[in-house]
Amino acid sequence: MKAQTGTDRLGSRTALPVRLADDLRGRLAAQEWSPGEQLPTEADLVDSYGVSRATVRQALKTLEERGLITTKRGLGSFAADVGTIHAGMQELKSISATIAEMGHRPGMRYHHRLLRPPTAQEQDMFGIGPDEQVLDIQRKIMADDIVVAYSYDVLPRWVFPADFKPKDLTGSVFGFLADNNGPTPIRALANVKAVSDLSVAWDGALAQDELFLLLDQLHYDEQNRPFMYTRSYFIEGRFAFTVMRTTR
């Protein structure tokens, strides 16, 4: 398949490496290249997209950080096996968005969504009083109807519209907030550790020896306000994180 020119295909709203990475991601999601199949060379991408070699290298680096391709020195870049959901540890986006980017169908089932009084720890965390409320969410997150993570989330009531009801939340929390003028996540402080605790899987669907990767994080908005505390337990082998480490 011959790519369109850079101007026609990539548009002009964001930086070229980002647009090129997004376009290649779309082609990978459409299975234009099978797992293990080699992508066009850097020179071919430069020619077909009409961009610089530096732009191509940055775009490929982004795809590698997301686990969508593997790069073999001296050989080129190859489409990764996307049976496991991959994400870059440095990326701050919803789990549902990551699943969709990998070409899978995101979904979720709730154990509960309820408003309740905050604990003393949550009052300190969010800077709220004992008479205020928090939204407590427990859910399992799926890709193509297969559970990949269990998430336990708490948000102060102020982040939601005045007429908000817990049942209004049916998908990505980030997506709901974006659609309802809520806070925008800018950064998160995260702790990562391995966990073996069968009680995490509240639906009883996992084996006794299941291992999770816990991402325990507090999210901050553009005004540096803490607005969402999450404990996301990713099932080992179904969801994997990559970290790109360099000397500079």
C-alpha cells in the first residue's frame, strides 16, 4: 500500500512525529502488517510520507515505547504481537484508550459505583472536608471481552457535574470528565509493584496463583489539584508495560 503524501495523510494540527506515529499506529491496528512482519524501512517511510529521517525515527521510537513494534539493530522495525495489551509506563491515558489503540474492543463491568463519605486519608489526599463526598468505583476492564485489569478508583465529588449520578458513568473516567468540562489529567505520581492477591479479582474468575502488576497512582489536573486516586491491577500476561531507557 502506497502512503499518501505527508500533507495529505498527516494533516497539520500537531507535531509531525506525533502525526506519523498515529498514522502508523492506525495501519498496525488495521493489521496492514502481521505480527513479526517488517515495516517499511526508514528510507521508504521518508519517501512515502515526505518527512525527514529524524521525524521517522522519532515516530518509530514512540511506537516502540508503546509496545506496538520491535526494533532490531541493523534489521529494521517489526510489528509486535498485540495479543498482550502494551503501554508505555510514561504515558498518562485511560486504559480503555490504550486498549483501543492496540486494535482491541475495550469494555468494562462494574462491581459498584457509589457516592460515600471520604475516609480520613481521602480527606487529606484531596483536601476535602468530612461532610463532602467521593465517588468510589470498582470495575474490571476488558479487551475483546477478556479481563485484563481490575481497577479501584476514588474521586472527590467536585470533579463531576452538579446533577451527576453514579450510573451516568459507563466508560472511561478520563473520557467522561473531558466530555463534561471536568479536570484534565496533566501528571500522576505512581508506585509500581507486583501483587499476588486473589481478592483483587472480585468476580472469582482467576486462578489461585495469578500475578498482578499494581499501578498505584494519584492524578493531578492543570491547576495541580489531586483529583483521582487509582489502584489498577493489571493481569500478568494480558497487559504489559514498557519503559524506554536511554543514556540521554
